[in-house]
Amino acid sequence: MGVTLSSIEKLGVFSKAEQLGLLSLLEKTASVSPSTLASAALPILVAAVVAIVVIPDDSAGLVAAQAVLAGALGVGAAGLLVGSFVLGGLQEAD
């Protein structure tokens, strides 16, 4: 048995999301152009590379900071790129 829409509705997930304002945030995000999301990913990806280049490799703490910062920025950029492709596909389906 999988997760169905009716089982999610019975749990009250959508009503809770509406109370928290997440559905309106999702609606605003869906109205953004996919090219805008993809364009925002490029500077974030560049910032990840800059973090690796600029932060020195002098100690384990700095290397860890490099990895955490570059990893977070890289994941954010990848999320924006994937989101732009998904959003573009959804908007084409309309």
C-alpha cells in the first residue's frame, strides 16, 4: 500500500500547510520563470567555487568550512537547476 492523496488529506497535511502559509509560498514559487531559477543557480555555483579557492587549506577547520560552505552552495545551485527543469516541464504541460 502506498501513499495516496486521500491518506494525506486524512492526516490533515494540507490544512496544516495552509495554516503555515506554505501553499501560498508554493504558488508564488510556481509563478516564477524557470529561466529565473536557472539564472539564480549560476552565481551560487560560482560562489561555491570561490569558497573553495579563497578559503585557505591551512587547517582541518578551514578545510571543513570549505567543504560545508561549498557543499551547501552546490546543493542549493543543484536544487535551483532541478527546480527550473521540473517547473519548466509543469508549465509546458498547461
